[in-house]
Amino acid sequence: MTRHFTWSEFDKSVEYIANQCKSLELTGIYGVPRGGLCLAVALSHKLNIKLIEKPLKNSLIVDDV
């Protein structure tokens, strides 16, 4: 059986992850190319934290796996 992840579920997941990360002092958000970029961009906007091109110390690393 195929299960689809809807945009509504994606938005709720972004909200949940953002709430978990609000108290962290992040230097940036890095999205692993392809799968992680959509989520990384959404979190970057939600948390108002810059999207970075490579992982740095205290950065959030995002992937879809």
C-alpha cells in the first residue's frame, strides 16, 4: 500500500521541528542536496535562520531519510 505525505502534513512537520529547534543557538541550516533542501528551506524561513552551503559547527543538518 502506498502512503503519500501531503503538503498539509509537511507544513505540520515543519512547525513541529521548528518548535523543537527554537531554543537552540544555530549558526545556520544545511540541507543535504536533493531530499533535504525542501525541508531546510522551509525551516530556514520559519526560524529566520540562514540557509548555508556547507555544514558548520552548531548548524542544523536536514535530510529526508
